[in-house]
Amino acid sequence: MGKDEHAFFYPNLGESTRSLDDISVTGLRQIFSRAKKEGVGKTLSRLTLFVFNLLIFHLLYLVIPLAALAIPVFTFWNDTQRETKIFVGCLVAAYILTFNGQHKKLDSPKPWFADLPVWGYLLSYLPLRICRTTKLSPDKHYIFGCHPHGAFAFNRGAVGFCMPQLFNAAFPGMKVRCLAADAAFYVPFIREMWIWSCCVSASKKTAIEVLKNGMSCFIYPGGEKEQLMHRHNKERLFLNSRKGFIKLALQTGSQLVPVYAFGESSLYKQTSILHNFRMMLSKKFGVAIPLVYGHVGLLPFRHPVTVTFGKAIDVKKNENPTQGDIDELHQAYITALTKLFDEEKERMGYGDRELEIF
């Protein structure tokens, strides 16, 4: 037996939420039921963390983006003063002018933003962590295929936020960019959060630029289709027909690394409301509208999420691969991903799960 190379990396503030005993306390009912046993101090600490995360999740993903969209509409719709309309109009125009393709540039991340303490608190709520099963050379470039997408790809926090404690600690010297759907870059505030935390456009042109510049790509092959396929506690992947990232790996000679986020499928429950209509929007416009809920609103159910990086698949560069070349590597990738899932699910606390690939 070889040496076990597994290593775990946690966000900066994860110490208090690593134990399974802590993780089992998921909400207000459990917090108060244990108050007598744990005392006032521990109860207040749990309650503070719960309320903080509840507020921050809704501010970041609902209140601020909706307010940024609604305030200009409200201002012009209502009988407000002319000066107010001009002022708001100028603000809107100035903001629109910043839509200059920044999401396609590679130098946009802001470490001061991505490493703010608030992200450590948010990621520690679950907690979210990285598991490195083997070391990777920073002298090579990789395409990390992450599965599943989940309702909101919460696991993406491991690559872009708390970088010194998470990704940079797991893979020293490696530079990475996360590929995200262009639609996200047109939502106020969400756009800034994504751009400042290592996200770029998921277009093929941008992905090639990332790899040409010696960086690695972190992608979600299942995309919006897999997002709408999400079912609570079900490991469902949309992968059989997703071969674009395989072709990209061949054309650039990038090594492929399967990544599985254990726990991602347990964070939200999705409703079936307007499912066919939402699937139609996804198919025609590439936009996913997940109608989900967590423990309270958008606050996810509390389950540990472990973003597990598998072994790299060596890829020989082939600028003009045949369909047979693509299919062969695609099958090798699925085999490696399935092996990673089966070998690690027990260790990550999800031994009863079965992987479904569509």
C-alpha cells in the first residue's frame, strides 16, 4: 500500500464547525434543544452564526441584486423629482459603461475582496473544505471538471474565496480561473462578486486564453442543464453528451482532473414549479432559473461539502482531434470520475449515495 496523500484544507474560520457534532446542529430547533446542556455561551455562539449566515446569504444573493435592479425602475416609474431621475439615470449609465467585457479578461480578481473575513464565516457554516487526493505540479495547466453543479454551485467558493487557506494551500503556485455562464455577469453585484473572485466567461475563446497564459480552468461540464436536474440528496450528473471540455483538453494538451463536490446535492431542495418552462429557457437561451429553498429561504441546509480533487489524466496535445479521439478521452474521464466517487464517498460521509450519469 502506498502512502495516503489525502490532505484537507479549511477556510480561515472553520475550526469551530469541523466536528460532526457541530454540523448536526442545523437550525434553531436543534440550537435551543441543546441550550441547557451546552450553556448560554455556546448557545449564543451557535445562534449568532446562524443569524449572521441567514442575513448574509439573503443580502448577497437576493436583496442587493434585486434592489440594484428595482430602484432605478421604481425611480422612473413613480412621480419623483426630475433631479432625482437624472441622478439615478447617470448612475445607471455609469454602471452600464463598466460592462466592457471585464468578465473576459484574466487580470480582474481582487484578492482584498476574495479574502475578506466574511467569506470565511460563510464557508465555515457548512463547512466547506478541499480534499486533495494527490499533489499536482504547478508547472502544468489543468482543466478541473467539477461535479455536480448543484442548485447554486456553492462548492465554487473553494476556488475563488479564501484562496490562501483553500485552493492556494492545496495547490501552491497554481493559478486558476473559474468559468461561469455569461448571464451571471449581467446581474448587478453578482457580477462584481464573480469577477473579483477568479471567474471569467465560459466561452471557448476565454478558456483558451486562460490555458495559453499558463493558468488552469475550473469548469462545470453539466452547466445549467445539471442545475435544473438537481434533486435533494441525489447524485445526478448531465455528462454523457458534454464533450466540449474534452475537446479543449486535447487541443491544448491540458491535463484533465475530475473533481467531485460531496455534499453539494444536499444543500437545497428544488420545486417542480414551471419545470418544463424553465427547461425550455435553459435550452433556448442557456439560462437556468432554479426554484429552490434551503433551511430558511436561501440559507442552505447544513451539510459538510468536500470539494475532492482526483488524479490528473494525462492528455497528449492534438490540435485536430477526431470524434473517436474525443469519445475515447471522454469515456476515460467518466471512468476516472466514477472511480473517484466510489473510492471517496464513504470517507466523505456519503457512503449510501449512488452516482447517476445522464
